[in-house]
Amino acid sequence: MLKLPPRYDEPLPAAFFPASTPLPFSRADFGANFYWGASAAAYQTEGAWQHQGKGPSIWDDFTRRKGVIRRNEHGRVATDFYNRYEEDLDLARGLGLTDFRFSVAWPRVLPEGIGAVNRRGLDYYDRLVDACLERDLRPMLTLYHWDLPSALQARGGWTNRNIVGWFSEYAQIMARRLGDRVPHWAVINEPMVFVGAGHLLGVHAPGRRHLGAFLSAAHHATLAQAEGGRALRALLPDTAQIGTTFSCSYLTPFRPGNSYDQAATRRADALLNRFFVEPTLGLGYPVAELPALRWLLDRYQKSGDEQRMKFNFDFWGVQNYTREMVRFSPWLPLQWASLVPAKQRGVPYTDMGWEVFPESLYHMLKQFGAYPNAPQLIVTESGSAFPDERQGKRVADPARRAFLQAAIGQVLRAKREGVDVGGYFSWSLTDNFEWAEGYGPRFGLIHIDYETQQRTVKDSGRWYKSFLKGETLEATEANPAQQAVNR
Ligand code: IFM
């Protein structure tokens, strides 16, 4: 049977707007220095895949394989951000954002991954940064958002320990060129996703399904995230705020009173939420919960690595979309746990199949903020995908708008309870290429018509704009999701 994606029109299910949302609230509640942004990534938006000397990336290669991406889509044109960045930055400015997060395509700057620099590629990012600054948008630059140069993959990519040095050289090139103008640097985007989906599940580039590849890539990514931080700090000791970003999900046992599910939840938490975070603090990997990681230690960790994995980041980027429910599973050897899909649980879900559960962001901010030496947290991604339709000049997206309002409310809730949260970046500024899902799921505050590349600010974007202008979000009947809560 054809499974239609979920459509949520007003009134929305109550899950969109939890009663814990601290209404009313306005921008002023977050303080004057809070960063208000939106995020994007190179492969998902730039296009121009062979333009002006850019080398191929593993995503250029992976998307050429038949059947790995929905409808065999690819990022060769994407949202044409490479050519249209000024228009998009004008729109971002028009929304009243203070910050814009983008990533650099490593093979655009270094077509072979190392060695000769592609001057035109570097010039492009120079222009992009200047274009942000001209519009009073503070740039946050992510060094690695998954598009590894193919030339480095040919040498083993993340499974080759030399990647730590290759990555450091690349970081230094970017710091030397843009360090005078970029205040916020994010070293790596969501290591667990590109390592896990790319090396264990095989659904992302480079498409490997191998436990050894996963463990070695994971260890080298952990080393690279710290080494990248050190490279940036050495060159930009006074000017840069250096962070890195982590995917995370609030996890609860599927059967709350069941001790097997409870233990499985602790293991899944170690894998999905703690694995890349704790080594930065000098706590090492969560081996007690995941004994299988001894294999990683024995085979890939060298003497001195515990020190090398440490780095005192200025901020952690928290990237959260949903919660997961965990069930004991005898079939998954690494963690003996599986995630029960939202569809099977009968709860509202997004176009990604992810449960609509904005409180997850609050729980993860609390969890990360509870580490004794946690740096400042910045929500560098938060968002939701729903099918949108443009009607003339309008895109009515009540579900995304409510999700955005509720997520911002959950940030305030954590902040009021003492968590040091410095900013909120919505994923994403525009609709874009959603990896294995192609162009189907739409996360943007701005709609893209992929045939004409026409941009249309959605109702969620319009609401964000009025919120950033100072409008208060009231607990009134005017809010469609709140109506559902009040019914
Ligand atoms: O689109 C991705 C992004 O590249 C990384 N974080 C999650 C987003 C939604 O899946």
C-alpha cells in the first residue's frame, strides 16, 4: 500500500506544543547577546559540483550509484547556492537573523584533499564570508559536513589514521584565509551520523557496511575533531570561538519498567549521545556501557590518544530533531538495542519518520549541560520536515511553524533552569538535498521550487521574523497548536 507522508494542517495534534512550553515568551527573554541563526551545508545547497576547479567528493561518487538515493537524486545543482548566495543571504537578513552557519566543501578548496589549493574555491568562501558580514550576519563556518574529497577516500578516507593530519592541514588553510573575519568555527558536523550511516549502515557516503571500518573511522574522527580544534586555536588564539557539533536524541525505554529495555537505553545513549562528546572532556569512550568498544581500543587506539582526543572547546553545537524509544534487541551486536520507529508507536511524526517531540531538545540541553566541564551550548541545528505546497506567493506550513515555536520555547525552558545556551540555529535556511532521502523532505524556512530555483519565505520563516522583531508568543487561541492543547 502506498504510504503517504504525514500532512499536518491546523489544528495540530497536541504533541506539537507541549504544555511545558514557557508561554508567553519573546526574544528579550533570551538576552541581548543570544545568537539567532539558520544553518546550511555545502553539499546540500551549493551545486556547482565541478565548477571552478572543485574536485569530486564522496557524495558526488555515492549519488552516482543507482538506488542508494531516493529517486536517484544528487547534489549537482541542489539549491544553486554557489551562484545564488547573495539572494539567500538577503533573505536571511530579511528574516532578521543575526547568524548564518554554512560549511566549506573540502574538495572545493583542496581538490585532491591535500597539496595544491584551488585558489578559486578559496576565493568563493572569501566572498561568501564578506557577503555575510556586509549584511550583518555573523558567519559560523563548519569545516567538515560530510563531503570528503574522493582522492582521500581512495586512500581509505576516515579509516586511515593519516586523515587526522590531512584534516589539520585543511583546517589551517581555512583559518589563515578566513580567521580574520569568521568568529565561530565548528570543526565537524555530527560525527556519529557520517561515521555510522557511512561506515556501518552503508546508507550514506562512502557506503560501507563494516564494523571495523566504523570503529576505525570513529576513532579517527574523534582524534580529528580535537586536532582540528587545536589547529584553529593555534592560529586564532584570540579571535575565534571554536566548537564542534553533535547529533543527539533524548532516549527513553520503550517499555519503561522493563529492565532489559532500560539497560538497552543506557547502551544506546552511550553510542548515540556520549561517544564523541566524552573523549573531548578526557573521559575516554563509554566502554563500561559498550564493552564492544574494547575492540576499538585494542586495534585503533594508540598510546597517548586519550590526551589527543581532548580539547577544550568554546562551545558544543547541539543538533536535535526528535527523541527515540529503545527496546532490547538480541540481533544488534554492538549495542543489543533497537529504536522503535514513531510510526509503530502511533505518535505524530515528520516527513523523516521522526516523532514530533520538541521537548527532546530541552532534555538534551540538560544532559549535555550537566557535564562538569561542559562549554557553552549552542543549538546549531533544530528543525522539522513536512510536505509543503506553495500557493501563489505563500507557503502555509503550520506544522513547521508550531514545531519551531515549541523548540525555541524548550530552549528557554532549559536556559531558565540554568543551562548555558548561547544560540539557536534553525535547520535549515532553505529546503535542500536531504542526503539519502533526496529532495523529498523539506526542512527550510524558505521554500525552494527546484524547477525554477524560486525562493518563497514560508509562514514559519515569517513567524521567525516577527519573533525576532520582538513579537511575543502568547498562550492564546491565536496559536493553532495551543488550541489543540487547550481542547
Ligand atoms: O540535513 C541534515 C544535516 O545535514 C545534518 N543534521 C540533520 C539534518 C536533517 O537530517
